[in-house]
Amino acid sequence: MVAAIRQHRLLYSLGGAIVITALLSLTIGSQPLPLMQALQESFGDKPGVYSLILTELRIPRTLVALLAGASLGLCGAVMQSLLRNPLASPGLVGSASGAALGAVITLYFGVAGLFAFALPMGGMAGALLATLTVYLLAGRDGGTLTLILAGVAVNAFALALVSLLLNLAPSPYAVQEIALWMLGSLANVSRNELWILLPGTLLGWLLIWRQGRPLDLLTLGEETASSMGADLPNLRRRLFLAVALAVGSAISVTGAIGFIGLVVPHLLRPLVGYQPSRLLIPSAMGGALLLMLADMGVRLLPVQGEIKVGVVTSLIGAPFFLWLILHHRGRGA
């Protein structure tokens, strides 16, 4: 009973913070946007400049940040629970590096300029291919260590190919375009990117739905979970596909944004009693909140141009990751 009350309080707190942050995100930019005036213009007979900024720029940017951040946070909680590894992240199974490679290939060969959906489609295809490769390398009945090693190998190979394409890029402009995409940004997203993001994101979330109990059983060990009815091969296959779809969709639209899937579940895990099934929804909400806050931060920094949001999340996440390693080393000692 007490745990349920704490869970509800956490969800309400995160939900309220998300609503407030989303409203602030609509108003904050290089020039503040009067939200009420923009809404009045949007519902008026003749839309004005403020209504165009709101509907074409601010709302899509805020929604993409919310959906992408939620996917990264949710998939981080899933991977840490599935692999029973507190250092796991969504990119561990190759989805992030695969999405980056697929997107970079479309940029390198100029396919991204042929039609609007080429870049995100390349990213999603790369994420699915990389995740499938990890699954095949690990085998249907592969253990946790085998999955992690396969993921490390596929990540290293995909990033090596990205570096090779950067090295062979035919022009400085191509290098700059690839490098800027790799930094991760929400600056140029529109309604097109939002519609591209939705199908894979929603399908990935749907595959994760109702998988909390098997993840809870997995905390008791693989043999115990299997004896209590958990179908571990099917669980791994289902969740690998879910992570590939959700994370691949997010990264293919926003570019590489790291550490959200690592940081958010760790911050929230003590608040849910370390129970995987209770961690999933809060992690999704926390990821959405963190990415929206980071995106607002890059818009408020007094610098020429705009710092990429992937840089901000890395600046936040890297020190946290180092602290996490030292913390676990200390506990192991």
C-alpha cells in the first residue's frame, strides 16, 4: 500500500513537472514567444507570425523532445533490467550506433537530400539491422554476458564504419553535415519529423507494455525466472525489437543523444523500491523531462548560434557515469 502511494506521488510529480516544462518550452527561444497571443492567432481567421512559430516550430520541437526523451529513458530502464546491469544503456544492443551508421550512410551518399524521410528511415533501418546482428551473434539462448559482448562488438564495428565514412567524405561540407548530426539537436525538427518519429516509437512502447512482471522475475536469476514461467528467449527478442524501434526512431530524428537512458533510471530506481516493473513509466517520464530541460538550456545559453543538445546531455551524463563506476567499484571492494 505504501509503495503504491509513493508510486502515485512520483508519477503525479513527474507529470506536473512535464506539463510545466512543456509550456515553458513553447515560450522559450532566441526570442520569447507570447503564448496567449500565439494561441489567439492560431484559432483566428488569419494566422500571424506568432501562430506560425508556435505550430510549425515550437510545438513539434517540444513534442519530439518529449517522445524521444521518453523512449531513451524507458529503453534505458528496460535494458538495465533485462541485462541486470546498472551500467547498461539503450545503445548497448547496437540500436544507437546502428541508427547513427544508417543515418550517416544516407548523408554520405546524398540520399538524405532526395526526399524528407530518407534520413530517419536510414537511421531506423540501421538500428534494426544492428540489433538483429547482436541477437544473432548472441544466439537464441545466449546469456547476459554473451549479449553484452555481442553488443560491444557491434557498437565498435558500427562506430568504426562511421569514422571511416567521415574520413572518406568527399567534401568539407559533407564532413560538417555528418559531424553536426552526430552531435544531436532538436533545432530543425518540424511536423514531418514528428510524424516520422511516431510509428516506431508507439510500436516500441507497445512491445514493452505488460513486460514488467517478467522483468521482475528476472531479478531472481534466469533459472528461477524460467521455472516461474518467464519465457526468456521470447522476452529478449521482444524487448530487443522494442528498443531498436523506439531508440532508432528517436536517434534517426534527433541525432545522437547519449546518457539519458543511463542517468534517468538510476536517479529514479531508489524511489520505486528497485522494482523493474515500477521503474518503466517513471523512467519514460523522467527521460522526457530531462531532454526537454536540456533543450531549453541550449536555447538560453548566451552563445552565438546554438550548442547541440547532445553535447549538454553528455556533459551531464559523463560525470554521472564516472561517479557510478567509482561507486560500484567501492561497493565491490
